Amino acid sequence: MTLTQKTANARRLAERAVARCRTLASFSEDAGSLRRTFLSPPMRDVHREIASWLAPLGMKARIDAVGNLRAIYPAIDPSAARLLIGSHLDTVPNAGIYDGMLGVVLAVALLEGLEGRHLPYAIEVIGFSEEEGVRFGIPFIGSRALVGRIDDELLNKSDAAGASVQEAIEQFGLNLAEIQQDVLDNDACAYLEFHIEQGPVLENVGRALGVVGAIAGQTRMDFVFTGLANHAGTTPMNLRFDAMAGAAEWIIAVERTAKNTPGLVATVGSVETRPGATNVIAGEVRATLDVRHSNDDQRNRAVEQISCASQDIARARGLSVSVNTRMNQPAVPMDATLVAQIERAIHDVGCEPHRMGSGAGHDAMILAEKVPSAMIFLRTPNGISHDPTESVSVADVAKAIECGLQLLDQLSSHPLFQPRTLRA
Ligand code: GLV
Ligand code: MN
Ligand code: MN
């Protein structure tokens, strides 16, 4: 194939990939905006739609015990290694249409780009059921299943309606007893994830594609400030135990800690007050905390500081505070060999690779526990994500496809991707 043909094909696949992201975004729990949480009804439509793209490739999609969509594109040799390519299919509320979905759509586009060719290794397309942590406050349920990290503590977590993870799985018609079969076997040799950058760095350096060196560690916690609900008109200011004012002071302390710690980001993204009326002093405030840093010690120190601040502020105001840690995920370096291969592929399709950290969490950080994992980032216009204005340029998607196809060919001669009998 000539260079012009390759470029034209990548452009055609990119246009289809963007259209497919739009189609997937039409399957939502909310009218007028995109929200698709773990095993929610529209996830079935998404599965059906993706299965219809895979069928012409001769691939049969299956849904595993935690709702991940999985399908295998066989290798030339049945004893071959298997490369996983994918991302997640769940979204945040009022989401953009590319976070996660683009990675799954691009996995399918790469297989289409092979035009019937099979490689020395198999490729498993994977659409993870849950990465965002919206429904149960715990992210990565989909990828945790592949590394054997679905435990009773996770299965017993409940959503806002009181349903547990286990119940959600059963209600979707899945069989938890099969969960052991989801864990990756020795044939899985690597994981590759395409994802929008979700930040302004690539745009700022003027590059279409980036390669992730490491993914920042993150801690997610809940803080509950308890005071005394009382009448807003009759209770003098000096005789109040206002949980809202305490939480507000703490939120500013969170911001201050992050601003004073280079590289740290800390967010109180959700606050719920009880009873939640204009003329009632808040008796209880529940707030979430999300803290991230590429250095685990710095993150742990900041979490300690933020927790101490909540105690100090509560004590000074006659409130109490309880703290619950939902998740503590260390920073994860990506596989050095794959990173180097990706950089070479980006370079060979005429782009300048940019090595960068990821502040966002990704399924790759979980898969890295079991297989060499790596990520390719696509430039995100205006750096906006987790918002309906999230976008990509078709030209950058086409470059990602060209780079992906180049990478698949490069890996065909790499020792890690050879049939079992030839592997070291
Ligand atoms: C996933 O989007 C995250 O919160 O990092
Ligand atoms: Mn994502
Ligand atoms: Mn996200």
C-alpha cells in the first residue's frame, strides 16, 4: 500500500471512529446528556452496537462476569500470545463522548485497518464495564476482574439506591460464579490503551500524540462532618454547630494543601448536605475527596495533612468528622519496552512523540499489575474532558490509527509477541 493510500484509509477509519463515538453516546441513562454507569440499562445497547461492528471481522463478542465486552481476533498460530487493546465504556455524569469510548472504537478500527490480515499474535478487544467509579464510588471494577482483584469488600459496596455490586451484576443477568475465568491467563502478553489526554499538555506542545510514562497514584475518600441541624432564623451565630461552614473551611484547606504541594491535585467534587433546606442549618455534610500525585509519598503526606485539617477544623467548631478511604492506588509506571515501541511508531508515522505523565486514572494502571501495559494519548482540544464539550480532531484520530497499525506491525517481530513455543 502506498503512503497516500495508508493516509486515506486512516482518514476514512478515523471518520468512522468519531461517528461511532457519537452513536455510543446516544445510549445514555439521562435524556439530553450522557451518563452511563456500571451495568446500567444503556450498557446493553452499547454491547449490541459494538458486537455489530465486530461481526463482519468474524469476531464474536462476549460479556464476561463483570460486564466487560471481550472479543478475540485470532492469530495465525493458535498457540500465539494475545495483545489486549481497549478502554472503558462507562462515563461520568454529563460526560463527553470520547473518554474511554474512543479507546474501544480505535481497537476495532485497528482490526478493520488490518484488512483481513492476521498477525503472529492474537488481539483481544476489550470494553471495560467500569472505570470511572461513579455508581459505587470505586473505579476500575472492569479491569480489576482481569487481575483477580474483585473481593467481597468490593462486591458488598452499595450504590445510591442501596443495590450492591453483586446485585447489580446479577440483575444484569451475569454469573458471578464465572469470575475466575475472567482473570488473565499466561497467553495475555500485553495491554495497549488509546485515550484522549484529557488535559492541555499535547495541545500546548503542538503534538498530536503522546506516550504515557507513568500514571499518577490516587486516593479517594469520603468525609462526613456532623453538627447540629437547627432553625436558621432563631439560632444566633455563636450558638451554632454548622456542618456546612466546617466543610467549607476544610474545602479551602484542601485547595491550599494542593496549591502548596508541587504536582499535587486535590478535589472535593461532590458535597451533600442534610437536611438540605434554605432555612435549616446543615446538621450533616458528606464530601468526597480525590487526591493525586505521581509520587506516592507526597500523595500520602498530603492525604495525612488534609485528614488532620478536617479534625482540627471540626474540633474548633464543635463538630465531629468521620473519614473513610475508598481507594488508595499507587502510581504506576508503564512498560518501558512498549513505551519505546510506541515512540518509534509515532515517529515513523511522521509525528514527534511526547512522553508525559497521566493525572487521570486508567484501566492500564490496573492491567499493569499482570501484563506489560502502555498508553497512547491523543491531543484534547482546549484540554477539556469530563464535559460535553470534550472533543478530538479527525486528523489526530487518523494519526493515532496510522501509529497503531505501525505499532502492530512492529510488535509482530518482537519476542514478547511470538507464539508460545518461540517465546523465551
Ligand atoms: C478517570 O477519569 C479519573 O478520574 O481519573
Ligand atoms: Mn477514561
Ligand atoms: Mn474519565
